[in-house]
Amino acid sequence: MFLPIAQRFWKLTNEGPLHGQTPFSNYPTFHLKDWNSGEYQKLVELFLKGNFGFRNTLLRWNNSFDYLVFNKANAQKVIVGKDSHLFFDYNIERYLGIERQDTMVTDSLFVLTDSLRNCLKTRGIEFLYVIAPSNAYYYSDKFPSQYNRVEKKENDYDYYLKKFDEYDIEYVDFNKWFLEIKDTVSIDLFPTHGTHYTYFSAVWVADSLLKYMETLKDIDIPEVVMQDVYIDTMENYEHDLENLLNIGHSLENENVYHYNLSFNQEGKTKPKVLVVGDSFYWAIINQVIPRNCFSNVYYWFYNEKVYPESFTATKAPNEVDLDSLFTDLDYIVVYSSATLLLAYDYKGFIGDMFNYLSGNYTKVVRDERLQYWINAIKNNPDWLNSVKNKARDLNIQIEEQIQNEAEWMVKQENKNK
């Protein structure tokens, strides 16, 4: 009875944080209005539930029990398939065509994409779509039994391939390629317990992508050289779904290729490239391939954050100087997994780029006002301090609360119009 209390206050042992969960670590600040509304009591209850001693250890034990006895994953949207394969449920449902984008939306998007591609051509910029592989395709025979009787229907991937061909839009289909070579490789290209391809697979993808990009502009891009290859167990970050399980035991690790990378840059051309895409591009960025093969590293993650700038301070695409960006730009690459194609437009990216290139681009008034209030908050010490207190009470990042407060101010402006 007293051990959890002792652990809570004196940290008898280091339990380690849970993956995929934000700890509610700050005791709520007392405000009379919150007490009267009952909000303070709710926050205290949340704090106590999330901060008792040995909580993380007990949760891991419970999760291990459910996994070992019931084959159940206590992680949001993660399910256990045959032979302990792990999946996000939405990837399976998108593979089966249960969840998909409305075809009218897709049709309209491709009309806009065609217009964007044509505008880019006049500037000498190549538009390229990259379909990253999905473990739902690679391990489609490992789905859990509840999907055995679900008939596969046309999905986004099937329909997008038709539209790419219809509009003659340049694309590279690594999903198809992975399936073609699956039976010829000695080590699987996807981990059993991860949703992303292995880092070794990402190098293959990057190397093939660079070669394809060379053909589009008839240039010689720096070459990726893999050397000192050996086989060893997988790194922790490569079985990311297992990490989300937060279990008290380790699943069987797999062997994977390890290596060192070097780059042949002598006499080569480094193009200027903008990439907008999902998390599958991280395995390429993290191996410093863009830094060594391109003249820049421009990555707009889901068209929400600009990297590498957002590593130090969050930067949104609407803060980018597009005139500077498009000066001497060689490629725009859209990078998306086969089961994430419904996010292809990435919050209006295609339309924004087309409007800019056609001379009709103006920053949306709402975004301008949003940025105005964000700057106003950051430049007012009293206001910023108030926001910091709210963020601490709500156990969220300061930047998130600044965004919330700025959006509220924009809404109030609109109400008063």
C-alpha cells in the first residue's frame, strides 16, 4: 500500500516513460472559477490517475497479460495479426477498401494536380509522386481472423493508379516493387512488429528514387553507397508498433541488414527539391540522404510543419517565402504510403502551389490573422506567461496552447464582423 506512495514521491526505481502517451506530470493550478465549475476537481482526478507510483510498471504488466493470454493490443488502433504480426487497423481497412476517399474528391484532386504539373513544367520543375509501401500489402496474409471473410474491394491505391495513368502523371510505385521482390529477398523488407519499412529497405527506396529523378532531368545526382554490410538484430526504432504496446516483455527480435553509408558526390549535380509527405520519408531523412544528395533539405511533414527548421522551433508552410523556395527549384515530390493516399492533398498543398504558380495565390486571410495573434501572444510577456500556465494545467505543449488561443481570437474576430 505504501510502496506506490513511496515511488510517487521518492522514485525508488526508474520505470521509464510509456511510448505514445504524454504524462500528466504537473499538478493543476488552483483557480476559484475552476473550483466552482468542477473543472479543477476533474484535473486533479486526471493527475492522480496518471501519477501514482509504479503506474507505468503496472500498466506494462497488464498489457503483457492481455497480449499473452488474449492476443490483445492495448494501444490505440493497433491490432495483433497472425504469427504476432502487428498492424494499424486503418491500414488493413484501407487495403480492403472498407475506408476510402470519395472518388469525386479524388477526381477533382487529379484535375488540380494536372494543372499544377503543367504549371511546374513551364518553370522547368518536375512533379513526382512516390507511393511508399505499406505493411498491410506486404503482410496481407497475416491479418487477424476477423478479416477472413471480408472481401477486398477497390481501394484508394487501385483508383489512384488509374488516375496517375489517365493524366500521365509521373509516379514511382514502391508498394508494387516490394511485393514483386518479397519472395526473392533473404530478410523481410518490413519488420513483423513495425508499421514502417526497415532502414535498409529505405536505402533501397532512396537509391531507386534518385535514379528515377535523374532520368526526369537528365542529370547525375550523388550516389548512395552502402558498405560494411552485416546482419544483426533490429534497432528499437524499427519495431515501432511493439513500442506502442507498452508491454513488460520483449517480443522476438528479427535480423536485419546493418551497414554504413557514404556518398559519391564528385562531379555530381545536387538538385533543389521540395518533399511533402508522411512519416515514411523519415527513414530517408534520418540517414542524411537528402542532405548529401540534394542542395537542400525541404520537408513539409503532412504540410503542417517545415523541417529541418521545426526541429528547433515549429515552422508552418504558410511562413515559407514561396518566391525564394521556387527560385531554381528542380523537383516537387509528394511522398505517401499506399494506405495513406486519402491524405494525398496534405491540407490543400496542391491547390496552394497551383494558385501561387498561376499568379492567384494570396495567403488566406484566416492564416494571416492566425499568425498575427500567434505573434501577438509571443511578444506580450504577460499573455505568454498566462498561456504557459494554461498549457501546464492542461498538460500540453506551449506551442499547442498558443495555437489554441490564437484560433480562439480569430473566431472572436469573425463573430464581431
